[in-house]
Amino acid sequence: MSEQNRTWVHPNAISYEYEHDGEKSKLHYFRSWRRLDFTLENYTVTRHVLGQNTNAEIDDPVFDEAAEKVGEQGYDSLSDEEKRAFADHQLSYVQTYEEGGNLRLIGWAQIEKASITAFSVKEKGKIGNPDKDVLVGLKDNDYENYEKTFRRAKIQLTSHPEDLPGALLLWTTDLQQYGSDHGDPDEDFLLAELYMEKSKLVQVVEELSGMSEKPALTIHSQALLFQNEVDESLSEPWHRQEYAFIHDTAEPMIVDRLTYRLIETDRRLRDTDEHDVIGYGEPAVDDELTKPPVQPDQKTFEPVGGDIAGQMRGVKRAIWILAAAIILAAMISG
């Protein structure tokens, strides 16, 4: 995508000017659910066991009265009960997590047959929840000219009590100060923060743990992304797609499904024709696969004719005729 004069129209549309043969026209990017497939060759699974946390937003009327009294009359004015409440108040902050922990699968993945560009747009726009007085992303008088295309992303798939939408966002070098993993690049990258219902992810991890060689994982997902209206109208599903999002926003993203191979054999399989559909008619059999293997220094011969038994009967008949002729000649000469 080349540099363009992109302007925010509404949460699901961005306009830009297109010039051809000296004539200018206005085209759009439209935001919709786009399918994305991520293939992870290398990944790590970690388990986080949760214990306790603190929460200062706890109602404690006894402490509130004691604190007010300390402010007016000093600590010595407190009764023994009020002093205990004052001293132990912060222990009430401690809370136990309802969930005992979670699993997290982390890895870097190629984006199959697609690229995603993070770019900037002009003008302020309300993106996100319109019911909240929060502007996510675009700011007044703060237009940053940004454009970068990505063909890989960091995947973080975390277990959750229920399937939950995640987010696709640009993890900038500024954000890396709040947290980064070993191996993260010292540059901006795509981050897909995804969630899956806990029992499903537990099953995946248990199956992977029992494999000597871990298979590649493919995460089939969907995300709300923009696409050029020309590309959207002309491209076919099997074409490489070019998607985009505004660089300082987080776009909703969901896990469609996760696939990996449980069993793989080394048997050669031929590519099936379009009509060879599993479950319909007799399965296609490759004659080459049904032949016995050729041993070293051993040749395999093919019969010349199709009726071998008939050919053998003909040979026997010729031998008997020859024998009879020999006997008859001997009798005549004798």
C-alpha cells in the first residue's frame, strides 16, 4: 500500500483519493470480519498458577471511623478495637483468585496468504464502544504519518472460563516497556491476544504433551479489518489478501478453530482428483501403491499377453505334437 491521503469517515470506512490519468476520484477502505490463518512452527506452553492478590477498594466502616478520628484527635485517641482495625485494615485487601490459574500458548506465526498493514488516518473519530466517553486511537491535532506492513505476528492464546473475543494490535517499542518476552524484536510488531475456553485448551495441551515431535499448529481466526474496496471486489478467496487497521487501535479478533495433526504416516498418497471425495463412491486406488516392492538386484517382469493360462496350454500342445512327430518318424525308419 502506497502513501495515501486517508481520512476517517466512520468506524467502518476510511476514504482516500485515487488519481489516474490526471483525474482524481474518492475510494474507500471498508471494515468487516476477515479470515486469517496463522501457522505456528515453534511455540511454548506455560501454566500460570494463581494464588492471591490485593484490592484496595474494600469497604471497612470501622477503619473509616478510626481513620477520621486519627485525623482529628491523633492515634492515641483510638480505643484498642479501633487500633486493631486501623493496623489490620490493609490485610482486608488480600483476596483469593476465583480461578486457580490458566494456560498460555505463545509463539510466532506466519500469516497465510495475507498481509496486514498498520496505518494512520487523518481526522478524529470515535472508535470502540460508542456508549463510553472514551476515544480509542485517533486524537485531535495529532496526526502521525505511520504505515508498516506485516506478514507474521506474535500469538498469545490464553485459557479463559469461556470463549472470549481477543484483539489484534500493534505492539510498538513504546509499549514494550510495559512487558516483553525474550526474543521479541526491538521494533514494532503485530500481537494477536486470543482466548479459548479452558477445557478446550487443556485438551490441546494434553495431546501435545504426549507427542514426541510437536506438530505445527494452525489457528484459524477472524478479525475486524479494513480492505481496499477495489481489492475486495476483484480478489478471490485463494488470492493473497491485503488487510489493514488504524495503527493506534486494537481490533476485535476471535478464534474460529485450532488444527494440528495427531497421526501422520509416511505412506505416499497421490493428489485426489476433484471428484475423488472421501465418503462418496469407492475410494480411489493407486495401482503403483498396490504393487509389491522391488527387492535389490531383482527385476519385475510384466506379462506380454493378458491370458497366461491360455498361452501355457498352447505351449503344451506344441510339445505333444512335436513328440508325436518324432515317434512317427522313428517307426517309419524302422
